[in-house]
Amino acid sequence: MTQTGVSRFLRDANSFVASSREAIERSAPHIYLSALPFAAKDSLVYTTFAPLCTGLITVETLGTDRHGGRLVMILTGHGDWVTSVAYSPDGSVIASGSHDGTVRIWDVRTGEEMVSPLRSGDGPIYSVAYSPNGQHLASGTKAGIVCIWNPLAKHESPHRLSGHSQRVNSVSFSPNSSVLASASFDSTVRLWSLNTRQQLLVLDSTVRVQAVTFSPDGKTMAFAGDEDMITLRRSSGELVELTLGLDDSFISSLAFSPDSMRLASACSDGLIRVWDINSDTVTEFIQNTVPKSVQFSSDGQSLVSAGEDGTVRHWTVRDSMEIYTFLRSDGHTGLVNSVTFSPDSLYIASASEDRSIRIWDVRSDHPVVQPLAPAHHSTIDSVAVSLDGTFIVSGSGDHSVCVWNMPTCDLRFAPLLGHVDRVHSVAISPDGLIIASASLDETIKLWDAHTAEVVGDLLQQGANNLVFSPDAQWLAWGLDDCTIHIWDTKLRQLSTLGPLFCDSDVGAVAFSPNGQILAALDREYIYLWDINTGQYVTEPLRVCNASQYQRGIGFSVDGTRIVSCQGDDTTARVWNVNTGQLVFILKGETRGIDSVSFSYDGRFIGSASGDATVRLWDAESGRQIVTLYGHAHTVSSFAFTPDGRSIVSCSVDETIRIWDIEAARSALPAKTKDLVAMLTSTGLEDGWLLGPKGELLLWIPPDYRAHLCLPHSIFISKRRISIDADAEALHAGKDWTSCWLGNDPTPLSGTV
């Protein structure tokens, strides 16, 4: 083997081990059974060893490739959102902070954790930063405590700095590593001495502060938060204000250029602004979604940004700050909270709500694999099916509404644009003429289902789920101000019947099948009103403790029963409408239920959960029938098709799945040896498909889990992963070594 060949093989081997570390650490046989099939097909590791193996799964990808594009490595281990990420000064280590209350330190070469997770006991971590001299690591916590860690000590407790009364969103060291600044929701920025660990100064703000940073020359500190203004504090103590001139906007991230002359800001209006801090001139970058984080490269010629759409964007700029190109990297399945360049600006690290940290190669000459289009490029929060079963409507965190034809699953129109924030609820009128969408931008839009034109625009603060009456005359929704509003679709105005009042925030609303009763639930009660008179049909049903929050409600097909669920509980409850008595409890989820509904034919109750499952129950007995696995994150919404044959579900993982109910019911684990079919009925446990005795059958890489094409379901996604296997030829258990065809115990020798 030539020196060049050895070098390439070692590079490929390092990438192979780092990208499949989860499988290799857990089970050595899965170096062959799981890791090798998912290796880069053009790598020397794959081309050398794959021909020497038999009975391995085959993997085909569409719109994605974990080894293509710019992705180098995925770091997993956090148990909740990763909120912040920072490189050490020498670039060899990454620190990350998470909602799971830990700070973790990673070796960027191997992807391994270098020490046990650091815990201060102060709750979720919102920010981390390395000191320029590498001797300190700071973290900001939900409890308002700032922790200073020695990153080289394996078991040392942090020094805890107290003073803030609310969570610390940002921490930043001065260039000489002598001062630490912390920004908090308590509307203050505090400066701390690293030598004495004492507070030096408190700067008061009129709003919650989200970001703070020092200029590289140490002459300026900038901070900003929940207003359209950035405050610069000069070393002389002078305060200078940079104003955006926008209402109801905030700034989530700040970063100075290496020459200290420019300041980049991530703004809630979807723009990144770069300020010349001496002349107050500004250049705007269009992010297209709310940016959460921004940073300059070490040469000042590039910016990296990340946002709510789950993308990382690398902007290349001229000295004049004119944008001439940007590259977009997809892969995260959740909002990206933090992004940073390595010190040499050759790599980018990003931290996401999908619980992972990803490392991207800025220089990569691999062609970027473009996602399949069109599709949502953020979380999908709501889904609805037309009563005639011909189309599906979905609302997304990317601010859009999509209309999909059934059963082809192609887009009927281009995405419907107009909202400027997350679309969290959609509904279709029973006559199929109108689509309604509610957004966090505090508007409800009405769209013509045939032309995609906006036919109504309602201003409503905090509107919760939308629902049409069976005769399409009324559209109802609840608000966080304890009220329910009813819109007359024919007169195009609010009904004189409303508003109706609950005792607390309205979680959901529903019409009875005959359209005569409007039901709503708040934190404690289910309310039932006569739609004609606005009077109670019966006294409110007390169904849960007021400290809980109810999310879903639905009538049975005959209107005699109601099913309700609570988002912070793992149960759904079925009630008798006439007597108010509890009929039975549905319990099976491992995380809170977000959505419940009866099927149109009255046979089933469906539930969607934070444990990434959809469950089907017998509507008469409450017996659980089947659990559908396939989504990789919280299932935010689902709907039965009118013929009762399918369930349509959507998820935070950016996918929509259409499940064949009868096929899924018949494909139970005991009846199949097909690995792929088993994924539908047993799901993954920590990324593993397990056999009936808990044996490890197959490991799936984290970035492929959300995009697996499964039997008994149709899949709408930007990316698709197909796995195939000959069940009779697979080698597992004690016979796993039968996968090896080679006779040479050192097969690498002489093969490259």
C-alpha cells in the first residue's frame, strides 16, 4: 500500500469510527452488521471490507447522505435540547450545554466525551464559552447561576457565581481572560473578575438580555435582547446605542468581526444585520427564518448562522460586506440554537434541539446532496385531511402551509406563504372549500382550497387549534385569554354568539358530529355549549388538576362520548357526555399525549405522543390495538382519513406519514422476521432495533432515523432512506461471524 493509500485509508477509518461510534461501542459485531452498511460507499473502509461480507442490509438514500455534503461528524449523548456549543482555543475540543443540565466536553477527532458530564445542579444550561487562554469554561444556567469550570480537571466542582435572579442566556470572556460577562432574563449584564470571582459591575437594561460579547481588541462590549436596540459599552464606560427601528423585535445573538470594526446581530425579523460600529451603517442578510446564532470566521470574510428552520448557513462576503454567496447545510431535525466556527475557521459546529451536535467541513469539495423537493423544512405542527379524502393540509415551523394530493402525496400548489411565524394549527372545511391556518404571528388566515388565494385574514392573539362545524358554517378557536371565538364563514364575520368563556387557557375545541354542541377544555374542565343559544348543555366536567394542561379533545361518532388528553400526562380519558362519568382510561405512552381523536367509523381512538408514536385503541373497550413506530421525534398532530383505513401523522422530525391501519395491525413482531417491518411495530430503542429477547439486531445512524421508509406507510419528507435485507440470509446472535466471507484473518493486507 502506498503512503497516499495508507493516509487515505486512515482518514476514512477515522471517519468510519467517529460516525458509527454508537454502534461500535455497544457491540463489536455491529462493526460489520450495522456500521459497515451505513459507511460511505466510496470510502476505502467500505470498498475493502463490504465485498468480504454477506447477509448485510443494503441502504439507499434519496435527498440525503450522511457522508456527502459537508457533514463530518455527529455528537450524541445529551438527553435533551443542546442549547450552546463552543470550541476550545486550540480547536481540539468542543464544549456543549444542554437542557439536560449537563456540560459535555468532546474530542473533535474521535467524537468521544473526554470527561464525565459536568453537572452543577442548577438546571438546564443555556450558554457555554471557553476563555481565550483555555483555562476556564463558563456556563449559564436556568437558575441564574454562572458556573466556572476547569476544563482540564475531571472531577472538579465548578465555582458558582450568584447574582442573577433569572436564567443566564449568554456568557462571554474578555480577550485577556480576566473578565467574564453574563447576560440574563433579569434585565442585567454582570461583569465578574476571573481572579477574585467577585462581581465588578452591573449594567441594567429595560428588557430581558439575550446576548453579550466582547470585541477582540477588548475596547467594546455589546449586549442586546428583547428590543430593537444594541448597546455598546466602550472601555471608557461610554454607552452607545444602535437601533433597528423595528417594533416587537428582539436580538438573540451578537458577534464581532476579528478586526473589531463590525458587529453581526441575529434578529427576530428573519434578518442578520452587520453593523459598522463607527459609522452605524448596516448590511442585511436575509435568513428567511428567525436566526438564533451568528459568528464571524477568523479572517472576517465569512459568517455562519443558524435558525429555527434547522439549517446552518455559511455566508461568504466581500470586504465591502456585499453578499455574493451562501451555502446551506441541512441535517438537523430540530431548531438550531447555537453555531460557531472552529478557531481555524475550517469547521463549523452546530447545536440543536434534536439533541445532537454536528460538525461541518467548510472546505469540503463533496457535492452537497440537495433535499428532495418540495417539502417543509422545519417541524410540522399540524395536519388535517379533507372530508372527501382527496387532500392533506399541513402547517409548519417554516411559516408555510402545504396542500398535498391524496394518494400521490404531491403538492397541489406551491407552499402557501403569508404567515411570519410558526403555523401551529390547520383545518379544512367539511365542504372542502376553505383551509384555515393559525400561527404564532397572532393571525388566522383563510385560503381558497382550489386557488390557494387568501380569502380572509383574522387578527387573533394566541389562537389555539382551529375546528370547523360539520355544516361548514362556523369556524371556532380558543385563546390563551380563556375565551372561545366563533367565525361565521358565510357572513365573514365573528358570530354574535361568542365569545364563550372558560376558567383558564383554552387547550382545544371540538364540534359534536351533529354540529349542535361546541366542546372546549381548559386546564381543569371540559365545557359543552349549545351552539344555537350559547348555554351550557351540562355543567362543566372536572377532568383533571388545574396544574395540568389539556391539549386534545374529540367526540365519538355518535356524540355520546368525548376523549381528552393532557400534554403533561401519559393518559387519555374517555367520558360519557350525558352523565359526565369516566368510561375508561387509555394508558400506554411513555411521554405526554398531544393529540387524540375518534375515527370516522367509530371503531378506533387514536393518540399521538411525545414518545414519537401513534397508538390505536379499541373505541368500545379501550384496549390498545397497535403502536405505530417510525417518527423520530414528537408526533405533534394526526388525523384519521374519512374511510377509516388510514392515519395521517406529522412530527417535529419534519415528516408526514400515512399509515395503513389494517396492514399495521397484521404486521406484529411475532408474525415477521423482516427487520424493516419490525421497525413499524417495535420501533427503535436508543437507535437500536431489538429482537424478542432484547438482542441487538440493527443500529440506525441518528440522522437517518427520521427518514426511514417503512412498510404499511406512505412517507412525505425531504429525505428518504430505504433499507432492504434478506431475512433468511441475515447473520445475528451467536452466528454473526457467518457474515464474513474472507479467509485471510488480516484482510486489509495487500488489498489496497
